[in-house]
Amino acid sequence: MSRLVTYGSTINESSTIAAVAAEEIEDARGKAVKFDENGKIKVCDTENEAVAGIVILQGIKPVKENEEVSVQIKDIGVAVAGGEIKVGDYVATDNQGRLVKATSGFAVGMAVTPATKENALFRVQITKSGVIGS
């Protein structure tokens, strides 16, 4: 019987990861991103799709292809709204990497502050809650 030997912790408790951009992104800050087939990130471009995380606001603008980007993958972060969002709404992606009130598809998380208009910043608890709706 084989035995697993570990040294130190194998659990990474960080809420962010460093990811590499698959393409140039004009402004990734606060946008939802996904992994492509090569393990690089790109802005979500389909409504209700699964996400890797949200690019942190302190990021660079624009992001060049193959440049490292800090992506928040859990906990409470700041995102760009695609429309009005109320506290407690589950949120999902729109086709521009912004978050909107989820009605179906993959829920990125739950709004913990409101967004009163399109492109407003709001706080979201990133939970990757899975598929919701019918």
C-alpha cells in the first residue's frame, strides 16, 4: 500500500490567483473571467457562464496578451454591474463580463451591496453557487 507524504500545507487559502491573459483586454478590472482551452483567462462573453473569478480593481489597464492578472476566486470582491442589482440578488455573467441579476445559469455569487445602474461597482460574495433556475 502506498503512503501519501506531505510537507507543509497543500491548501492554498488565498482568495486570489495570478492568471495569464489569453488576449489583450481593454479594461478587465471588476470583470468576470473564464479559463480558455489553454488555461489562460479571458473576459466572459456568454450570459450565465461558469467563471474562474473576477479581476481585481487594482489591476492594470489595458491587459496585454500573456500578461499576468490578479483574479479573485472567492470571498467578497468588487465587480462591474450590467444593470440594477439589489442586495441579496444572485448574480451571473452578461456577454461583456459584467454581472447581472441571475435568473438561470451559473450563479457567480450574491450581491452584498446594491448596483443602481449599468457599469456601477458593487460588492459580491463570490461563491460559484452553480446552476440556478429552471
